[in-house]
Amino acid sequence: MINMMDERFELMALVFRLAGRQEYNEKHTDYQKLLNETFAAFKEHPAVAYADKLPLGYDAVPSYAVRLKKEGTSFSLFTTDNLDKRWSLESAAEFLPLLNDFYVESGFADFFEAHKDKQMLDLDIDLDWFRSYGVDPAHTRLIYSPSAGNYGANDGTNIYSIVTGDGGAIVHELCHSFANDIAWRWYEEDPAFRAMSDASVNSEKLPFYNNGVTMAAEYVTRAYTILYHAQHLPNDADPLALFFLFQPDKTGGFPYIEDVYAMITPHETVKGLKGEALAEFLLGQPFTLGPEQSNNNVKWHVLELSQPLAHEFPHQGQVGNVFNTQTGQVMIANGGELYVDLGETTYHGSNVRKYCIVSLYDYSDPLKITAAEYRKHFRDKYTMDEMRVIIDEALVLYFEQVARRE
């Protein structure tokens, strides 16, 4: 195991940042802003221009980076075996001298040397857990990137988990190394799994998982990530801890995550409770809806509670300050999501809140919701004309998913 920043990936990430790739262009932190300011003069460099024309991004970038070997002040490709297929042998070869020229002209070596020790991962990862899935801890490389992430990569010998932010995606990226092959086999052999993967594709909400094969790999990886965390819960964990492990994926575009989880380990999916009944169960008490509030297109009700919260609500990775709430306040927003304000966070700037978000309805999968449930939930919130639009959109999505499954 090696825990460090990786000059090769930082260099590649910078070139694709300057090329305008959205996934490499976060500007939240001082380091990310410093990258833009320091290297703005190199936006027209031939390496950047070439990267801009390449039909690739995301994890194709680290796939190339981990195959680079530094020799003096330049890099060579020590192998192209199993290089991401979005690279052709021709583009991989043509890009290399341009990248080396950029490395020297931009003075990136000095910049990296000055910043390489600023961010290191505080690790508490059970790497031995991965042995049963064919991952040798001696050949794992845990890489922190203050510029971009999160990605997994494999150079044929070593497995890389390249993470950014708080480093929370380490386990997820390691799981990709074995879960992808399982997912691709299931996608070919299991019609039910294939249908779930295809039905979850949403190019607008999740543009980086824009086909069934990619979605399948993400589903199985997320299921194994949950399994890792479930098997490492403390003995005195909250009884709802496993329930909360599913929520980021359920609200994030993976409605069948519990079904996929049940494919890798015995698990009875949570069914039945929904809406305000599910909210009462989670809060451990009845509640009263406060007055409706709104901000642009977002509508919400702050809940009036008579007791402290019965369970510990974990941070689910979403932040913002639309609701102007205080720590511990709870609201139902967007017509069917429970938000629990967990306090301030500084990662995305000042005056930003972090939340636990729980989906109270399975709206991401209209096949699971009857028309009566739609009417009951929306009847007091929308006019008849608005309802017709909602129903029309739901029917279009319904028939698109039916067509995919057939």
C-alpha cells in the first residue's frame, strides 16, 4: 500500500482541466483555484489542444497516467496493455511527446514538488477484506488528488484508488477492480439485472453512467461498497445504520441498489413503508408539517417535532443552503425527500449546510408507483394543469423503460 499524491495523475488532470473537461474543472478549493491561476497561460499548449480533441475523459485519464514511468524530466509509457479502449494506440503515442513538452514548459515539476505533501489521506481501511475478492493489499496504491477524482485504475500489477475531497471514495474505487467483471458477466447472463441497469440510465442526471453496461458496473461496485461498510459497523451501531447506507444511492439515481445488494449477500429488501409513514418511523415520533416554503422551484415544509431525534443521521454527501435551516432541523422537500440538517461544512465555501437525505418514495422508478399513489402525494401541492404535465412526463418515462426492458 502506498499513500501519497501521484505526479503522473496530477499532470494529466491539469492538462484535461485546461482542456475544459468538466469532470476535471472543480474550483472549490484554494488548491484548485491556484491551478487555474498558475497555469492559465498554457491553455493553448499543443498538449491541451490535443486533449481537447480526444473523445475521452473520466477514468480514461488515470488509465493512461498509471502507465507512465518518469525518466529524468520526461515520461514514457511502460505498457499499453489493457489501456482504456477510449485511447487508440495512435492517440496514446501522439499524446506522449506533447505531454512531456507541457511538463517541461509549464514548470509543473517545481509546482508539484512544492505542494505534494499538503494533502495526505488519514487511512483506516481494512485492506485485508479485499483479499477474498482477489485484491492483494501489497499491490494497492491509495492516491490522494487535491485537483480531481474519484477514479479507479489498474496498470496490470497495481490497483489504484485515486480520490479527492475527504477521501471517502477509497473503498468504492478499490471495489471497482473486481466488481466490474462480475457486473459485466451478470449483464450478459441475467435478464433481470440487465433490465434494472438499463432502466436506471439517466443521461441528464448521471451523464457519466450513460449506458447499461456502465450502470451495471456502478451498481455492483456500490453494492460491494455497502457490504464493506456494513461488515465494518461497530457492535453498538444504530439499528438503522444499514438502512442509511442505501440512501445516498437511492436518492442519487440507483433505485435498485437494495435488489443488487441482495444478489451479493443475503438481504431482505426494505419494502412497505413510504411517505410520511416512513418519515415517522425514521424520526421515531409523529410530527406536524410547518407552512410550505419555497425558493425558486424548490418547495419544502420544516417539521415540528416534540422530541429529540431517535436515530443518528449520517451525512449523505449533499450540501447546500437552500432551506436556511439550523442544525437538527428536519424538512420534507422536493415533494418526497426527508432532509436532516447536520450543520455547517466548509468544503464548498462558507455558509453551506450538510444534510442526511432519505427518499420517502421510489420516484426514480415509476414502475413501482401506482397512479393512485401519485395522485395522493401530489393532490395538495399542484394544480390540475400541473398534475397533467407530471402524469404525462411519468407516462413517457414509463413507456421508455418498458421499451428498454423488452
